[in-house]
Amino acid sequence: MRATITSLAELRSKSTILGTGFIPVNEENWWFAVGNEKYWKGKDNNLAISFTAIGGHVEEGESFEEATLREIQEETGVEARLYNNNETYVIEAVSEEQEQFNFQIQSLERVEVHENPRPYIMYTAKMQNDVLGVVVYKGSFGTEPHPQMEVPALLCLPPTLLNQTPASLSSLLDSGARIREQEGNTIPREAIIYPFGSASILEKILN
């Protein structure tokens, strides 16, 4: 059966909002963006904070590649290189805002995509009033990243720890995760850290 999406053009045509993601693979671990405080759920000892791939919205007139490189620069302060991935995963999902952001993967296929650079992941997520279309690339940073703009912190996880989330930030740090926080931003160590969007998909792929 033919995959729902096999090109970036098809992804654009099926989406009302476009986004990008970036997974750096030249590090021993992978860096993710911690969600901005305005998206944190719960309070005090019941705080839940999401993390996802570095990235953001595609602006009008931008290609996915251009938007990804711009978002990396804005969110980490460094330039990056995007890789031409050997395989592409295409995902359909549903995204809902509840007590936590709920991201449910409905289908996952590995397909042949003729793009350059070839993305690692392409997904659509049905939301309440929109369809979000996101392209995720693997790549490498030019230098060490540091959180910028609305990203309060970058979280570095090895794949084994990614598969153990949701978990408290303190337990992840005790197990070998690292975090880089913007000056003046401290992520509560007791908060439950959970994957969302691209990070949820990556966790699914690794399993």
C-alpha cells in the first residue's frame, strides 16, 4: 500500500501549519529543546514539562531546509549541517492539549523519499483546528549549542534514557542526562519530563 506522504510537496499540501525539527547525531547523546514555561502543565510537585526536537515554524517563502537551519541558529546560537538520511519515516498522529500535551501515533511507515537532503522523519499531526506538517532532519552542530530565545534549556539524552521517559528530571540527570539552562532559568528537578512530537516519534522508532 502506498504511503500517505512520499514528498515534501505532499506534506505541504496536506498541512495547514508547517514546522521543522533537528536531531544532532554527532554528539554521544542527542540534544532536545525543553518546552517554554508557558506550556508547562500542572504545578508544584505535579509539574509536567515536555521536550521535543530543536526546531519551529516554517515561515512564508522558506524551504524546510532553510527554516530548520534558521531555527537551529535562533534556538541554540550555533550553525548546523543537515545530513542526507538513508531512510525516511512517515508518521500520522493526533495532537491534543490535555493535562499534558497528548501526542498519539496512529501509523508509522518507512518510505523512499527523493529529496536532498533526505529527511529522517516527516509527519502530520491532526490538531483541533489544523493539521501540523513537520519535517525532521538529522545533522550536526558546528560548535557546542546553548539555549536561546524562548527555549529555557537544552536536554541531552542518550537513546537508552529517551526510552525511559517520562521521568523526573532529577532521575534523568542521575542516570547520565545533561541539561544546559539559560541564565536565570532553572528547570525544576522534581518535574516530570516527557517526550512530545518529534521526540515521541524518535522514541517509537528506537523501540
